Amino acid sequence: MKLKHLLQHSVLAAALATGAAHAQNVVLYSSNNTETIETALDAVKKKSPKLNVQPVTGGTGTMMKRIEAESQNPRGDLFWSGGFGTLGAYRQHLQPYRPADLDKIPAQFRGPDDLWVGTNVHVMVMMVNERQLKGLPAPATWSDLMQPQWKNKFAITDPSKSGTAYMLVYGLYKQFGQEGLDKIAANAVVTASSGTTYKGVAAGEYAVGMTLEYAAQEYVAGGQKEIKLVYPTEGSYLAPEGMFIIKGAKNLDAAKALYDGLLSKESQEAQLVKNFRRPTRTDVAVANLTTLPDLATIKIFPVSQEAAATDYEAVVTAWNQAVAKSK
């Protein structure tokens, strides 16, 4: 019996040692919240159970600075996720990689030279609290909010405080010019964070918020019947977010496996269903899985992510001038 137990113990020890030897460690730098990361990794680990992912979180700007500071001795392997303009500013620290599923991602959601790829895309909407309209018809266009009757009835986030808010303001600037920004700034309540904007609408502080589709949809899914999403008939703006492998990654094979996993249909579907993060993949049926419309049915005003990054200082200055004129 003792010999039998010793043999069983030896077999178990060998199995554990083999499993440990085959485990793939990978360090994930991410600016996503814990819930989003957990949703994605749960899906990834079903396909790649030997991946041992160690998340390290922080704001996009903070994490990019960290990657830059660690460039001679990288401690992270993969970053997920940030706006394309931000990623482009650090391209010297990105390792090219071409995943097998890249053909499922439209060209507009890919970085140049296989340096990064979009995992989800934000759509800019008007989040409306119908109880707070007080007889006003719900806005149908961005231009509606430029009319005098909307003064102090809607919120927008300071573009210098939020990357997604910047893409919204950039879209407004490209579509309506300085005059359009002046009119929006004259009427808007300007908030310091994206969360303040959509939470304020949900709480009834504002009738309308110019904000992110997924954030507004969380309240709809949560049962707030007074909350509606309006996709402006003049066109919504897109703000894709992407990931990349860090140049010099010590766990390159594991980083590629995680990259493939985060880009997979299973991962993007899970993030859509649980967190309303709109996928970049063309083979995920958004309208079948949620009450959100398919992207193809939404009118989009095209903006260049690269140009938006280049024009950042100029557009933020234009916004600040618009705000100054409104005082």
C-alpha cells in the first residue's frame, strides 16, 4: 500500500510539475475597469486555459508613460486598451503582430503596419432622460442642442479630461467648425469626467448628455425606462479602442495568445452582452445579442483617428476658446 501511495504521489507531483511547466505567464497592462477585464479573461481562458494572466491597471496615459519608462527592460507584455490617437503617439514601443482573425476587423479599426488592432468601438450618442425634458421634444441632431432653448439642459465632458470626450468634440469641430463649438459651449454644462456626464443624466440632473453608447445602455438595461439613446441623424462619431504587444515583451508567445484571445469572437461577444462594449468584429451580431442597433444601420460622420491625434492641441484650444466666449 505504501508503494502504491508513493507511486500515486509521484504521478501527481509529476503532473503538477508538467502543468506548471506548460503554464504561459503574461503581464497585461490595461486601462479597462475590473469588470471588463474579468469578462474578457473569462472568455479567453476557456480557449487558452494555460494562460496565466497578471493584470496591472491604471489610466491610459499613466500606463503608456510606464511602458515608455520601461522600454529598456519591459515588464508588461500587452496593453489593452486605448484610443488610436494615443497608441499612435507611442508607436516606437509597439511590437507588430498579425493575428489570424484580422480579416474579421474592418480596416478602419486597425493600426498601421499591424502595430495595433481595435477590440471595441465607442459610438457617441445623446443620452436622454425623458422625465427631464419638461415639454421639450427630444433632440434628434447635434444641431438641436445648439438652439437657445437647450441652454444649461445638457452636459458634455471637458475634452482635455477624457479621450473619448475629445473624440466627440473633435467630431463636432470637423462637422460644424468653430461656430458649432461656440454654440455647444454656450449652452452646455461642462463636466470634468465622462462618468459625471452620464451619471448626471441618469440621476435627472441633466435632460441630455453627449456621451458614450455603452455607458448609456447600462442604465437602459438596468431598467431605467426614462433613459433613451438617440443616434443623431447628422451622424454619430466613432472612437475605437485598441491593444498592442509591447516591444521587447519577455513573454511574447503568451502575449500573442492573449492578443488572439481578446480579439476572438467569444471575447467580444461576452464583452458586448455583459458590458455593452460594441465589438469591432464583423461577425458578431450586435442587434441579435442586445437591443443595440448594428453599426451598419447607424449613420456615422467619418473622422480620422490619426488626424484627431495630430490635431489634439489645436482642437482643445478651439474648445477652450468656445468655453471662454460663453462666459
